[in-house]
Amino acid sequence: MKILDHCAGSGAFLVKAMANMIKEVGGVNTKEAEDIKQNKLYGIEFDREIFALACANMLIHKDGKTNLEQFDTREKEACKWIKSKNITKVLMNPPYERKYGCKKIVTNVLDNVPAGIKCAFILPDKKLEKDRMHSLLKKHTLDMIIKLPEKLFDAGVTTSVFVFETGKPQKDKKIFACYMEDDGLERVKNQGRHDIKNKWKEIEKYWLEVARTKVDTKYNTHQWIDSKEYLSYQKPQKPFEIYEEDFKKTIIDFILFEEKIDVKEFNEKLLNQVLYKSEYKDGKLMLDVGGENEENKD
């Protein structure tokens, strides 16, 4: 397995991938672990300072930044480099803003890794629709969308994981989508989100099974999307509800408007009427809100 992060940032995805792969082969002292460090992790970062941070991060974790490169991920040089590496998995969180060329970055990855591999991108929920990325589906298949918890980021951006399979046109194939509403992590002041209640292991296990079977038996969030209509998870709309109080308020507001009655003045008079017609009994104010006048009393 060869893993690529085309927008590596500080290298966090690659470090996590390395840890998981080394664990699977039996630990850091195995021959396979050394091969993973030297030949299985690939990253590209454009910003010079962040690239230096990624190199330092990989060195700390004893990788030696073997296959990190500083390229503009939108340019041909990066495309040639990707094509030469025979990548088998892609994990990415590219910059979201259009000015940074998000569509170009995603396209360059999909078009230059081998056919038939899985590429996972974290993007804003509606990014593929807003940036008109339907054209990607002429060459590649959007296989799965996993909507992530809405409290994941501070900036108010809601995101999903978009999983593509390269080299296979979408055609009429529908997209599996689901919603992981809660990941069990909680925000710690000045430290980000952490699994302080040890919930993530079980949650991760469940959602990996959902991704494998394409059925969410526990929360029933799974859906199959027609790619000609949407490229995002469709949150069910809450049923429309109206209460008698809402109806009465609307009618009264309309009458006051038609009669040119000042609402503030009307409310003040109404309050005074209720207060001064009420009685004080046994140390309590007994408000008269029945609306009954003297003529109707027996």
C-alpha cells in the first residue's frame, strides 16, 4: 500500500497512516515497518514554512521525511511526480477556498493516480455542487459520502468525506451516503477535540462496518443519491408544524396592523387591564386572565 496526501500540511494524516500500518505489521521493530517508513508514505505541500513543519513532524516520528516534496499541487510537476509513484490510497484535506484551486487539486490527484484506487477527500458538504465538479464523474466514480459531525470545525464549515474510485465513469451508479452525527470527541479548551470518554474506538468500528455494508442499521441515516441531482448528503427536512398559538398570534398581529394600532401601546394597556382587575389574596396576586366581563357574570 502506498498512501498519498497531496496537501500534506503538517503531515498529520501521513503520521496517523504510518502508525496504523506499522501496528498492522507487528510494530516498529519489524522489517515491514522500515519499508513503510521509506516507501509507503508520500506527501506534497506548497507552503514552504508548512512543508518544513511537515518534515519536522515526520522526523520526530522517525520517518525521515523520505517522500515529502514541496510542489504546487496544481501544476504539471506535481502531476508527473504523483504518476511516477504508483499510489494505491489517497487521504486529503485540501484548502476549501476556490482561490486556492480546490477543484484543480482534486482533479490532478484523480487523473494521475492509477485506475481503480480509492481517494478520500474532506471537503465542505456542498463543495462538489457549488464548484460544478460534476465533470469529475465523466472519468471517476463518487462511491461514497460520509457526512461528518457539524461541530467538527469552529469556523461554521460543515464537512463530509467524499470517496472516489478512479478511472471508472459514474454513469448511472448511485452514491451511497450516510451521516456520522457524533464521533464521541469533546472539545478541550486550547487543545482541540479529544476522545476524553474513550468512545471513538467503538464508534469508529461501527462506521467502518457501515461503509463496508452500505447500511446504517443503528441510526438509519443511509441513502442512495442520484448523481445527476445531488453530490452531497441530503439531510431530511423536519416536518412542518404550526401550533394554535402561532395561528392566533398571526391573526392578532394582522388585525393590529389593519387597525393601525401601536403594538407596544396595546400591550401596555392590556397588561394594565389584567393587573388592575386582579385581586391580591393570601399574599398572592391572583391575575384575572379569563377575559370575562361583569355583564356575563351570573
